[in-house]
Amino acid sequence: MFELSGFFGVLLLVLDIWAIISIVGSTASTGSKVLWVLLVVLLPLVGFLIWFVAGPRSANANV
């Protein structure tokens, strides 16, 4: 099985936390937020990549 450790593991953890904070702060419905958070938590690398491409952004991410 594929395993990330060391620096890349910590980096993935930080990116996943950033994604979860962004999801919770988004204007998406509660059900949608729950599904996105579950995806990121259960599949950290794949879930983050899918969220990065197609997920909801936080309400203040107008940059």
C-alpha cells in the first residue's frame, strides 16, 4: 500500500486541514460540506486533489 511519511506526510496533513477549513467556510449546503470533508478525511491525497479541482471554496476566497 502507498504510504506517505516524513515531510510529505506533514505537507499532506497541512493541505488537508486547509481544504477542510475552506470547505467548512464555503457557502455550500451542509450535506455537501459533510460529503466533501468525508472525502478529504477518508482519502487524504485523492480527496484533496479532487477538492482542489472541483470542490467548494471558502466564502472569502475571491482572490
